[in-house]
Amino acid sequence: MSNEALKMRGHVHGTKDARRVAIGSGVGAVIETYDFIGFGTAAALYFGTAFFPGTDPVTGTLASFATLGVGFAARPLGGIIGGHLGDKVGRKPVLVSSLILMGLATFAIGLLPTYAAVGLLAPALLVFVRIVQGLAFGAEWGGAILMSYEHAPWKSKGKYTGIVQAGFPVGLLLANLVFLVSVNLGGELAWRIPFLASIVLVAVGLIIRSKVPESPVFDEVKDSGDIVKSPIVEVIKTDWRNIVKGIGLRIAETAGYAVSITYMISYLHTEQLADKTQTLVALCIASGIGIFATQAWAALTDRIGRRPLYIWSTAFAALFAIPMFLLVNTGLFIAINITIVISYAVCQNSLAGAQGAWFPELFQAKTRASGASLAYQISAMVSGFTPFITTLLFVSFGWMGPALLFGAYALIGLWAAVATRETWGQRERQLADEITKSTPARIDA
């Protein structure tokens, strides 16, 4: 039997806690996404006038999106800290602490004074809490996805990590539903209530996450004395190529989302193609479909591999770039709905579904949290400032500028998918079948 087979035999059936861990990690992802993405919705619809008044609408939008980008810029540092701690002290402590940090920062946004009340202190405070959000969100993903991946059965890594990844569209749906309701409140309550309400979700999430057991893979690394002194340095030295490729893979998904969803919200509003309610309804429909789409795409990678799905999805996204704007420019609500659903449930969710299992498989267990987090979060700097860049492109080139940028991001992802090795190809799937059949399930599995 090969070394790879011997290594995987102990985990082929996963643990008895696999589903509970995946759901617990997914619940946390819901809450963190609600908090982090809710800021993007508020930035597109409200923050330009609340925190940056006295300017023309475009300038206010640019300032609001710049603040949005600051949180994304902080995510790599959060990923470094979370990845380091995940490889040194365990995945679970990172899960709990990142959720607490995110919850406090998001609740604080709902209490912030506006520019009208305290002047320049208002945007300064907004930037500060956004940085805290970015640090928390950067640390979140690596811990959540690795906990699910390392507890899951060998043949169903995609399916189980897909539960975690589906937490993001659930969070997006909840955030937009709350904004859809609060928009009728008018005034500052329209954006304050969604942030203040998040504290309830955080309390529920902490209760669930506190009961999630530590990763068995981390426990084995710790018991064997194989914990690396400096995981970040080690993974950069030994696996920098996979980090670079992972960044390219992620850019297509996260920066593409920044154009097709985050910027699109503002575009529909400023170009008077749809009002706030219509835009939020379209986002709710897309995120509702996205919950099931993400899980379906992730499970599909268990059958066909991670790489083929990524190649086909990024190629489709590149071809969809210009039609995406042609459709919304009609101003027809049905066309806008269809466009946002395709942009999210196909172009974004398919890539997110594949990432859950593919990214952990690119790195060794002892540096997995650091490597996967770095690749995942560094790309966030690009996506974070994409709405800002996209707004500038629109001012200079009209809608064709944002469309071509979306297509360029998709092509970067396509290149990265072609250049990255398949980790769950036919050979690996056949090996898993053989070991699964020959290895009895453990009593605790």
C-alpha cells in the first residue's frame, strides 16, 4: 500500500462529529458574512451620505468604497495571525476568537456617530472598526474550512466543506433581508438596525462553536511533535508557488464578486436602473439560490475533481462579462434578476464551492492553516478596492470599463486553474474507493 494510502486510512471515514463540525463552522460563516458583507451593502446605499456628506454622489460613493476596501486590506494580516495560531495552538480557538472580534466590531458600527454629529471623527471611527472587521474575517475562513475539511470523510471533502462555504450566501441573504426590511424605517435606522441586530446572531454562534471539537489532524500533528516553529515562514519558503496560484484562483471569485455584486448594487442605484428595494430583492433571490448552488457545486467536485469545475466556471465568467452589463442596462427587473443570479450562483458560487476542499489539499497539514489562509486572504486586498477602481473605470470608460475588469479577473482565475495541480483527480478518487471498501468504519466515526 502506498504511503499516501497509509496516511489517509485513519481518516477515510471521517469522524463522528463531521456533520456537526461542518454545520457549526457554517453557522459561524453565516454570522461573519452577515457582518462583513452587510457593510458592503450599507457602503453602496447609505454610507456615502452618512459619513462623507457635502460631496457629489460619485465622490461620496468613492469615499464609501475606499472605506469598504480598508477592511479587505486588513484581511491578509488577519489571515496571517489566524493561520499562525491555527497551526500553533489549534483551529478551534481561532474560530471562537474571530467570531467575538467580528461581533463586537459590527455592533459598534450601529452605534457610530455620523459626520453631521462629530465631523471628521465619524469616518475615522468607521475606518477603525472596518479594520477590526477585516482582521476578524481574515482569521475566520482558515479555521472554519479546515475544521470541516479535517473532520470530513475522505470521499466527501467537497460536500462537507461546501456546507461551510454555503454559510456565506446564507449570511448574504440574512443581511439583505434585514436591509430590505430596515429600508422602510428611513433615516439612520435604515442602516443602524442591521448592525445592531447582529449581536443576537453572534451569541447563538458562540454557543454552537464552543461545542465543536478540535481537528483530529491538528491533534495528530501536535501529538507527533510536528508543530512548526514559524508556520508562515515555513509555508512561504516551501509552498510559495501554491500561495501565488491560490491568490489567482481567489481573485476570480472574490474580485469578480466585488464587480458583479458589490459595485453592481451602486451602479443600479446611481444609474436609476433599479431602486433600493428592487436591488435588495434581486440580491435576496440570488443569495437564496446560492445557498443550494454552493453546496451542489462543492459536492460536484467530489465526483469530477476540483480543477475541471474551476476551468469551466472561469471561462464562462470571462464570456459573461459584457452580456452581464448589457442585461442590466435594459432596466428590466427580470433581466436584472437573471443577471445577478447568474453572476452569483454560477460565476461566484461554483468557484467558492471548489475552493473549500481544493485550498486545504494544496498544503501540508502542519502549515495548512497558514498556507490556505494566506492564499485566500491576500486576494482580498484586490477585491476590497475593486468597487473603488470600478467606479473610476466607469467615470472614464462607462460600463465597458467595469465589464472588462470583470472579464480580466475571470481570465486570471482561468490561468491559475490551468497552472494549479489537481488534488482530487481520477487516481485519488480510485484510491479513496479502494481504501474505503477495505477499511472498516471506526467505532467513533
